Amino acid sequence: MALMNITDTGLTIEFSGRERPWIRRGSLTVPLTAVRRVTVVDNPLRAAHGTRKGLHASGVAKIGTWGLITGPRQLVAAYRGRPGLRVELDRAATGGDLDELVLSLDDARQLAQLIEQRVGSHR
């Protein structure tokens, strides 16, 4: 499962060894100025939609990129029974390739509060 680190300037997501082949990167850093909204989701598997490039083990896990044709373009690492975050982004501020992050994170509620606090201080 991915791990998220929040700094004064951005979010850094470190992907696990089994996620890296599907996500095609070991980590991702997103500037706080790119974050538009953060939502805690009880079932992040339901938040990933559309055409995908990645792993979809029905009802168990989704790892990769979703929304390839019609969008929104989502980077997903979501698992059954794990709470998560849906982080909506400004695509241009992320380098032009992502609209959302959908991640299973055990400490999702605390991370959402911290992100909101940090984003609020940058507005």
C-alpha cells in the first residue's frame, strides 16, 4: 500500500514494490498549489472510473491509471477494506497528466485534515 508524506510545499506518495510496475513510477510529488479538494472515501475502489491501464482484480484492488479516454485521469492504488483519499488536482499544476489521486491509506482522515490545513495556508 502507498505511503503519503505531507510537507509545507507538497504531497509525496511512495508506492509499494507491487504497485510500481502498474503505476510505472516509484513515487509522485504533487505541489500543494495543485490540490483543489480532498475527500475521505470509505471505499476507494468505487472512486476509480473509466478505461484503465493497470491492474483490476475485481472487488479486491485497482492499481494504475484510470479515465484514459473520457477522464478524469486518475492515478489509483486502491484496495478492498481500506479507507482512502480522493485528491482532486489542477491538471496544469501537476504537469498536465493527472486530474485525481485515488489512494488507500490507513490514516486517511488524519491525512485529509493535514492536507486541508496545509493547502489553506497556501491560498
